[in-house]
Amino acid sequence: MSLFNDIVNSTKAIIKGMSVTFSQIPKQKWTVQYPEEPVTVQPRYRGQHLLHVDELGREKCVACFLCAAACPSDCIYIVATDDPRPAEERIGVDERYASVYNIDYGRCIFCGYCVEACPKDAITHGYNFELSVYSRADLLKTKDDLLITKQKQSPNYRVAFSDEDVDSEYKVV
Amino acid sequence: MSVSTQNLPPQFEVIDQPLDTQMTISMGPQHPSTHGVLRLELVLDGEMIVKATPDIGYLHTGMEKLFEYKKYQQGIVITDRMDYLNPLGNNLAYVMAVEKLLGLEIPERAQVIRVLMCELQRIASHLVWLGTHALDLGAMTVFFYCFREREKILNLIEACSGGRLTPSYFRIGGIMMDLPGGFERRVKQFTDNFPPALAEFNTLLTGNTIFQSRTKGVGYISPEDAIDWGISGPSLRGSGIGLDIRRANPYTGYETYDFDVPVEQDGDVWARYMVRMREMTESLKIVRQAAARLKPGPVKADAPKVVLPEREAMKTHMDALIHHFLIVAEGFSVPKGEVYHAIEASKGELGVYVKSDGGAKPNRVHFRAPSFVNLSALPIMVEGEMIADVVAVIGSIDIVLGEIDR
């Protein structure tokens, strides 16, 4: 008798469970078909860094080393150089600029401390998260990779509006 | 049985009935149901467990030592990586310990945001536990639904802090940045949509006979043993002891929130399951109350030598700029002393012990990790059980190996 009850109760449990599963089929989907569809990142998302330039195209960084001092994983390497040329011919906005600015993405933990530390808004977190490379040496990004003028926008993500709904990633079937 | 004993030297004892003897097997460290790199050495008698010995250390990263080489504010990012399912809880425990040493007064809004984010994180952590626990017991569907709901919480955390798994949102003396615009509305949307999802999990598991027979009466631990072994959190409350640090020793204003502490008496896997399921509802209640309490105000303490100034002030005022440079480059000195601060993390009592010698870097930081202490009671729970129930018991104490090995 108890075996019979077990069979009946188990069957009931399975039917009840499957009814929940089947009720999901007509509903909207949360899954994103990355990389065919872009994924949504939030405005404050911390991705690969951007080194910014001013309206004349001069680098904003003045090589004050504050980002390197703030970095918990010691992944920023800077060489400061003086540029004695007149203001309009300079590479940076100031006389002092970073001739070398490397970030080792093998060490970077994307904590945002460098961005918080920068007094000139010269470094910010971009949104690029596709940082996989085939060689470990390629994880070392130099100024040529980091400058905002040299980075390309990837089609694989879009940045959400700051007050977008939580459920905005639901896809209509 | 069929082995000839004549040609063997006498020191070899021939076993006539192999099934009567005990067998030692190694479960893990690559076993998918041990939730990380945990190895269990099991002594079996047939299918019964005679002795179980957890073997840990495969994920040791030397985090506690690392704290001694980092400034106080740089330690926050390390805490994210301990219990990676509950990073905001770890942040809170660490920053509150340092704030205790500094004697800082935290503004009201920052406290409410801390409670709000911690409770969202607790729900997210319990959702991972529920999904993996059910997956271990053969219910795969729940896993996907849990991770879908967790994704919404991670989006909320990402919207505030920029990080999904490693937010580092709380800072010594406040929080990193105020909430983004429209955040209250998004939290409300989540709290409105979560109860139906929770009802679905209950339909799939709580009322399910198959799940009940796998969990009821399995992995029993008595209240006395639970206290002796120092178990805390939902695992302790499953044994009938209603100790919750949010109630017993409130912090961040938890005494002003209206919530129940779920307690179950049975002390088995089912009781611990029920405690966590009911706790999600209670956390949701706290999230609703905290969201209703958000009023405009400062989110950082008034301590210019410790807390980074606002961006605008830093760019326009010389003294703010000097403080900014000093805090980032040299850190701030913390008065000499030792302090212990415990919070109720999603796994149990997370305690932080900080010793300062007066400099910008801590002399010693130690964590009383709930997973570590709860795991030590695993042998008591599994001895005498069947081997198939070990995964159920491991799932029910909700361990994270990143926190155990540190």
C-alpha cells in the first residue's frame, strides 16, 4: 500500500513540477544570444580603461602617479616625461605627460580605484569586457591600446540608460 | 575468495569476505557537488559512512597575509573575493571593523543603502544555494530559474557599483557613490516580481515528495552539537536555536527593521532548507522597508582625513585636493588597537578581527569565516548516513571554498 502511495505521490509531484516548467514556455525569455545579440551593460560598468583627451586631442594625463598609487594590484606602469614645446604642440595638456602608460590586464582586478583617484578625469572605465587574448604578453596594454582615440567600439554590447527597467533585458519570443 | 593463500608471504592477510570490510574513498577535489575544491576522505562500510574527513586548502590564496601589505582602503577589494556569493556582506564586515577603530559616524542614508544592498545580496546568495542544492539532488530546472532571478539582483548591484561579482561598493566612512537615478523604482520592480518566482520554487521543491524524501531526516545535528561546533547562520537556526546577529547584536540600524528570524526544530537537511527559503521572504521584507526609508542626504561621513572628498570639491578647493592626494597616495592612519566586528552574512557569523599599530596598513586582519566553521561540523552530520546523502548535506550547509581557504 505504501509503495502504491509512493508511486501516486511521486507522479503528482512530477506533474506539478512539469506544469511550472511548461508554463514558462510562452513567457518572455531572459537569455541573450551573445554574440549575435549585444548584451546590456549598466552605465557604471567597469570594463577596459579609456585614456581621455581634451577637445584639441591632447592627452589629459599629467603623470601624477596617483592611479598607480591607488591600484591594489600594482598593474599600472607610468613613465613621466617633460615636454618643453609650446602648449599647442604638446602631446599632453600640461608640460608633464606620461610617455609610457601601461596597464597589465593579467593583474588588473577592475576595482575602479584608479578612476576614483584621478584628479584630471584622464582615466575612466570603458565598457569593453572582451579582453581574451591568445598570448599572455598581449594582456599588457600600452597607450596605443588604451587611448580613447585608438579604441574601437565593439558591437557586442550596449550601455543601458541610467534608469532603465530591471526587466528590460526580457526578449519577446 | 578464490585467491590461493599458499604462495603468499604471511604478512599479507587475505580477506575472505571483501564486502565486510571498510573502504576509503576520496570525494573531490574535482567533484561537481562539493561546491568548489573541497576533498572529502570517506571511510565506507558498504554504502554507510563510518568516517568523513574534510580536506581543505586547495584554494588557499594567502588573502589574510595580503591585507598586511595593502592600505586599509585597498583591503576592501580583497574581501570581495572571499565569499564570492556575498561580496557586499564581506565589504560591510571589513569596513565596519575599521570604522569601529576610527570611531566614525556613518550618515543615515549610507546606512539604509548598506542594509538595502546587503539584503539584496543575501537573496542572491540564497538563490545560488537553492539552485545548486536542487541541482545536486537532481532537480535541474530550479537551477535555471534561480540564476535568472539572481541575474536581476546582479544587474541592480552592477547599476550601483559597476561590478557584478566584485562590487567593492562600501567604503570606509560611507559608500563609493550615491545610488543611480531611478534606483528605487527598479528595486520596487524587483520586489514586486520576486514573490511569484519564489512561489514557483516552492511548487517545484517544497511540495515535492521526491525532494522531501531526499532531505527529511538526513544529516541530523542536535542543538547541543551545533553549539559545540560553533555553527552559525541558517544552519544553526535549522537546529532550533534562533540566534541571528541582526537581532542579537544589531548593526547598521537592523534593530529598527521589522522582520522575523525563521527557526526550524528538526536539525536535518530539510530544516536548513526551510530556514533559507523563509529567510528570502524576510530579506525581501527588509529590502522593501529600506527602499521606503531612502531620503536625500550625504552618503559619506564627515571625516576629511579618511573619506575621499566629492569630485567637484576636489577640483575646486585646494584643501580637498590635498586631502585627496594624501588619502590615495599614503592612506590614512588608524589609531592603535584591536577590534572584532561580526555581522550576519548569508552563511552565518562573519567576524573580522583587525589589529592596527597606528599606521596606514593593518598589522593583522583575520576573518572568522562562517563556511569554515560550519564545514567542521560536516563529519557529525554525515556519519552513519548513506553515501548518496553526502551531497545533500554539503549543499545544506552552504559552503563557499573561497571563504574557507582565504
